[in-house]
Amino acid sequence: MKAIIIDDEKHCREVLEALLLRYCKHISLVGMFAGGDEALNLIDELQPELVFLDIEMPGMNGFEFLQKVTDRNFSIIFTTAYNDYAIKAIKHSALDYLLKPVDKDELVEAVGKAMGDKEKRTAQKVESLLASMQHDKPVKRFAIPTLEGLMLLNPDEVEYVKSDGPYSHFYFMDGRHLLISKTLKEAEDVLPVQSFFRIHNSYLVNMKFISKYLRGEGGEVVMQSGEHIPVSRSRKQDFLALLEKI
């Protein structure tokens, strides 16, 4: 089975290549690319049956690459360094993904599924994924329940959200504070995954309003307002990987 790797991080390409050579000997790696533009120029010539595709890449991300491919007659395994971004949409479309650092057993399982998918309904799955991502794009405003009723909010104005049991405190860049009758998990579900990240069990932050990260066991972030917010040790690796992509 011919495969290519598209990932902007050289060490990630090399690690995946080594794992494939050692544990997936039935895979023939015919190309490795640092970006979608480079891969687009050669994909018709290489005719891969399997594409390992990074999600976040400079210039052209994985979804933009798929939008530009005219013939999607190949299986796809997405690779990502953090587990929030677009995973819901990928699962919903029945496509596969691997979290970095790639685990050899999960790799073998994903490759086995790709080889067993003889019908390769990838085109339909990708259309479903892209439609879902389009639907999930951030909206200018959305309605959210408060103790008094409903309020229309612009997610781009929210700096961070703090859990308070069955409620959540929304803090805005203009100094406003709003208590809503949703748990933090429910608040997370209505905010755009492209902008917000759960750095702690009690905090959800807007990535664009982070001023700095301070090292520690988990560390903490300093928001533009000056607020210090802890990063949990279990979420530190995913958070730092996402922060490096900004």
C-alpha cells in the first residue's frame, strides 16, 4: 500500500517514517512533504493509497489541502499534537486520526483499518468533514442562557471562562463579567474550538488573549488583562503544542 506523509515538523515525519518501516512493513512510503502545496504538485503522480495528514500547518492546513485535492481516492489518517481541535468533526465523519507522539499500537490499528476499507468512501467522508468544519466556524454572536434569560455574545470578546459548579463565569476583555447557567463543559461546547482551549478543569481560555506562559509543574498563563490562570499538568503538553502553532 503506497503512502505519503504531510507534516510541517521534520522530526514528526521522521518518527512516523521509522514507525512505519518497523511495524507496518506492508506500507510503501513514496513521499514525505513539509506542506500541502508541495504535496499537491506531486499527489497525482505518486497516486498514494494512504495519506498521513497533519492538521495544523503554516500556509495551508490539512483541511485546506483536502479542499484543493481533486481526486480523493485514498484513505486518510490525520495526525495532530493536541486532542481538541476538530476531533469531534473527524470522528463524526468516520475518518481516523492519531495523536502525537504517535503510539505504535494505535498506528498499526489505524493502518489496518485503512487497508481493510476496500470501498474507500473517502471522498464522501471528506465532504462530510469539510461541511462539518464549515458549520462549526465561529459565528459573530450566539445566544447563551443567563440567570435572567438569554444574552447574545460575541465569542471574540470573551477572554476566559471559569467554572463554578453548574454555572460558568464569562470574563470579557472590556471588563464585563457574566454568570451563565451552563457548566464549563457546556460552555466549551458552544465556543469555537479554533479559539478556545481548556487549560485546566476549571478554566477555558481564548488563545488570542494570552500574553505569556510561565513555567512550572503545570505552569500558568498570563492573560492580556493581567489575570494569572493555572495550567493543569495533564493538559500542559497539549497546550504547549498548540501554543507553538500560533
